Amino acid sequence: MRVLLVCLVLAVTTWAQRPKHCTSPPLLVGSLSVLGPKSDLGAYGKYTYDALGRRVRFFEVGSYKNQSFQVDLLMLFAEGVLYEINWQNHTCTKKALKDHFQPMEVPKNATLLGQVILGSSSGFGQGLLVNTWSGEVPETEAKYMSTFTEFGCLPVSTLYHTEETGGVIVSFFNILIGIDDPQVFFPPPFCQSAQLVGTTDFFGAFF
């Protein structure tokens, strides 16, 4: 009887500790790096993320096939609009967003690959407990592998692969919860007269 009780306690404890699908905090600011297929694409940038208002702002600098670039993107999914902002020329390119807002989360159909500690577990504060998940996006026939922190459900990295783009690795760091400047979600005055000139989606605009 005592052995059975111990087994039940261990089973309940193991189940309680099993990583669960989760959603990141709705308001985030942070930095990211992007590495594209065959190292043709390399970029560093900052982002502001608002899941409540379904808005994202990206600012990136990088290189694509040995050509440097700088891009400032404002994605307003609730309005179905994307602005590509050129501060040097004070011009905007306005496009319709054809896909829906995707929150930072572990999708319900994602499969857990494992839980590991980044760094070391030998001392306090020397390691970060993370969970890695994999899955597919039927709409784009893409495959992904994403890593999130166990505590807080913050994104660490994502490997995203399609036949069209190949593999793209995005790493997230310096994340802060909350938004210190909500004005980043409003296009500058010189964008007010911009007219729609086509459609795009999240990955098409970002990559």
C-alpha cells in the first residue's frame, strides 16, 4: 500500500511539472536577431508587441546578399494595414495585411520536444529553464521549432522553414514586459496621405 501511494505521488508530481502550452504576456518590448538561409540574410532589430491592440512595430538593420538595408515596419492587424516607413525620405509605403494577427504563444497543436536548461544548473541564476516545441502551419505549409521560457512563456528562439524561404532563425533577447511608449503604434504625419499599393503578409513583410 505504501509503495502504491509513493507511485501515485510521483505520478501526480511528474504530471504537474509537465510543460504546458502557453501564451506570452500581451505587452512586450525587446530585441531580436534574424539569420536567413545560407547566411544570405542577417539582421538585428527591436520590436514593440501589443497583443491587446493587435499591433507590432519592428525596426531592423541588416544585410541581404551583401546589400545593407534598414526597415521600419508598423503592422496594424486590427485595421489590416502595414506601413513601411522611410525616415530618410519621409515617405511611406502602405499595404493591406492579408493574414490575421498571430500572438506570441505555443500553439495548441504544437508537440513538445523537450525541456532543457540553457547555461548551467550548478548555481543559482546560472541557467534558464526552457521548453522546445515543434509543429506545422497548414496555411503556409511551414514547419517551425520554437523555444519558450518555462516561467513567463517568453520567446527565446524560433526556426521557421518553408520551401520558398528555406530556414530562418529568429532569436529574442532583452525582453521587457510592458510598453513604455505607445506612440510607436501611430504612423508619423507624413504617412497620412499614403495610399494602398498592394497586399502583403507578416512573413513577407518581415523577411
